[in-house]
Amino acid sequence: MVVAGGCLAPATDRSPPRGDEPALTIWVLDHGWHTAIVVLRADAEDALWPAVNDLPTATFIEIAWGDRDFYMAAPATPWLAIKAAFLASGSVLHVVGFSAPIAAYFPEAEIVELRLSRRGFDAMTRFLDGEYRRDRDGRPVRLTRGLYGASWFYAARGTYHLFNTCNTWVARALRAAGLPVTPTGVITAGGVMRQARRAAALQ
């Protein structure tokens, strides 16, 4: 119920930038079965998202969320996909640092570019920072190396299930930024990307 309530809350007026206010760019990536958000590392305020300091030399940061067993499996199997939908195993954040151009680093991905105000970007990064599970000292719980490049898995808050998928999570992050995105009913990558494309067209 908490997740549903958050999804239905009205987006605040944080995006796009107004007048001469500088725009910050983010990108939404479709990897086929799941989506992710990419930001410029230099735009992320360390005080709002301290975990980016784990990737100090990166130009870009990609972040995504998902079921722990499925996301961390090598390789993932159909059984794990079914298990993720119906039998929760906890969740993780996958955070990747890279410096190559986004389209070159992810040549197979559909990419949608969006512009945010500083207010919207900071609100989104507060949302992202709040998704880390923390230890007794308040530090994000880093689990193991990620799937590619300079990347890490972190223990995350929230429970993955059929109606709260990695794509629902990305929609919630975009909503937190003030974009006209509705997480309710978003299950697939296509559901996120359709709304991201509409938001881009409005900008």
C-alpha cells in the first residue's frame, strides 16, 4: 500500500527548467527486459547521493533496481524470472560508472534524453539515495561487483514482484523528478519508454 500510495501522489513542479535556469540532462535506457537511468556524475551532489563516490572517475552513472536473485545471477534463468515475479528474494541496486558516450557504451539500447531543473534532479537523486539499504552506521550496503564495467550491487529497499518491477521503479524515480510519468500499472520496459518519449516530446 505504501508503494501504491507513492505512485499515485501528484508530481511536484520540478521539471523542466524555467526561463534562464540551467537544464540538467538525464537519460532513460531500455535494455530489452528492463530500464535504467543514466546521469552525469558531475551533476550528482555528493551530499544527496554519497554512494556515487564509489565510482570517482566515471563520467556517467547508470542505476537500476531489481530482484536480488535474478539480477545477480550469471546467467539469469527463466525459473529465476518466474521466481522474481512471485517469490521475493529481496532487491538490489545495480550502479555502473563509465566514461564512453552513452550510445557507444550501450549500442543495443533505446535511449531517451530528458531535461530536468536542478530542483527536479536533486529530488530524483534524493529518491535514489533513499533506495539503498544501510548498515548500522548509515552506510549503503555494498554487496559485490556488478555485471559489467566499473559497477557494484548494493542491497536495496523495496520488494520486487509482478506489479512492482524494475520498470515500475524507474517510473517512480522519474515521477520523483517531477516528470509527467505515472508508475501505476507500469510493468514492462515498454511502459516506461512510452511515457519517457511523451515527456521528451513535451519538452
